[in-house]
Amino acid sequence: MTPAPAPNAMLPAPGDSGLSAVALAAPAPAQSAALTLVDSHCHLVFRNFDDDLEAVAQRWRDAGVRALIHACVEPGEIAAIRALADRFPELRYAVGVHPLDTQHWQEQTAADLRAAALADNRVVAIGELGLDLYREANLDRQLAVLDPQLDLAVELDLPVIIHCRDAAAPMLELLAGRASQDRVPRGVMHCWGGTPGEMEAFLAHGLMISFSGTVTFPKAEDTHQCARQVPADRYLVETDCPFLAPVPRRGKRNEPAFVASVAARLAELRGETIEQVATTSTANAVRLFGLPLRPV
Ligand SMILES: [Zn+2]
Ligand SMILES: [Zn+2]
């Protein structure tokens, strides 16, 4: 999803919730006890979590979330994300510049990202990077920020976390050009919302597909079909919190514990158990990001 200048504006005001505090605080205990999950994309540095992060962490631990990947939208966030990794040992993070944050890309930014990645072995990816033509039309500028980050990922042999909204065609064109030079990094299409045909094209480039709360939305038929179709060894689950809370918490603040709802919906769509989806998606995340979590 996208960084927001005022994240709270995207969320209901306190007291505006139709859902009780008890419901928000209680991830389904019956399904959570035995699960092992990875939230492969979250944002906790946004100020939505200032007041209750310890409680949020307790809920993700209760829900079985054993590792989290924190995305980065611009280098100014890195110090705060690193401090969170100090506080929560299960947290790993990416460094990168989001396509809607291109104003933060300067001459030395690639060098800054390289230094940040080399300075801390908890940096497990470059991102989030990508293209977003839903909110902006500055494709040339976005490409100028994206391309050197893909180069950096290849150089450092790190996976990329790709944000791609209304931009599958130019993204595939860029990847095709890089494929001819064998310069497509490993990585994941995050918060997947494309068609099955687009998914197959990204899979053909070796990328994984990460499903978010959007897969729980009733009308997201293309995403549902992608969830049925994606090979077992190629998908992840994520929250992209604080955005995009899954059903039944849609419209509320999202948090890592709710990744269990994403896994539950994937299980329904694939005709599998939630335990199977949790085990499979966790193993995929461990493999892609080199997480210290033992494969399950
Ligand atoms: Zn994000
Ligand atoms: Zn995103």
C-alpha cells in the first residue's frame, strides 16, 4: 500500500468503530494456537501504533506470527525501523523508496540504502519499491527511482518487495528488459491485486505473490482466482498494516495479528486447511527472506 502523510485520516476516528474493543483484541483463539505465520509486509512506524504497540505485539504473538518484515517507504524511516527491530527480535526489515515517495530519492540515496543494508543483517530485502499509477502519473520519475534499487538488490543478492498498482504493463516491460540481461532480482509482488494473467507473468520472472486483506473482500474476484491458482511454493501472506484490514475488520486499523484472517481466506479459496496455508506461506517467506525462523 502507500505511505500516507496523515495515516490517521485513512482510519476511523477513535470511538467511531462499529466493532467492540473486545472483538479487536481477540484474534480467534481456536485457530491461532497451532499456527506459525509470517506477516511479510507491515508498517509499524506510522503513528497509528504509538499508543499500544506492546499490546499489538502480544496479539501477533498470540496469533502465531513468529516473524514480521517491516517495509520502508523512504530512508528517513530507517532509524525508527531499526529501533523497532531492537525492541522486537522477530522483526526483520527492508530498506527502500516507495514509488509515491520519489521526492526522497536523491543522488546519494542508492549509496545510503546500500550502507544501511550492509550495516545490519536484519535487513532482508530492498523495498518497498515499484510503480503506482493509481495515485500518480509520473511514470518516468518512478522508473528512475525504481531501476537503481533493482540494481542494488541484484548487487547485494537481496530480494525486492514490489509495490505495483495500476502499473503491471510498464512493470512487466521493465522486467522483460532486465531478464534479457539476467538482472531480475528475487522478490515478491506485495499486496497482490492483479489479474490471473498478470500473476502468471510475474511468476514467470521468478517472483512470489503476497496476499493481503484484499483477498478477504467479497468482490475481489481476480484476487480470489489468483489465490486458487498460485503454486504452493510461490505465495506469502501479509497485512500491509495499518492499511487494508481484512474482513471482518475492514475499515478499522489493521495489525499483524490479522494476517491469520488472510491465511484463513486463502485456505478456503484453495480448499486447504489454515494450518496448511500457514505452514506453506511461512516456509516460502523463510526461504525468500532467509529468515532465522526454522522452516516448519
Ligand atoms: Zn507497504
Ligand atoms: Zn505498497
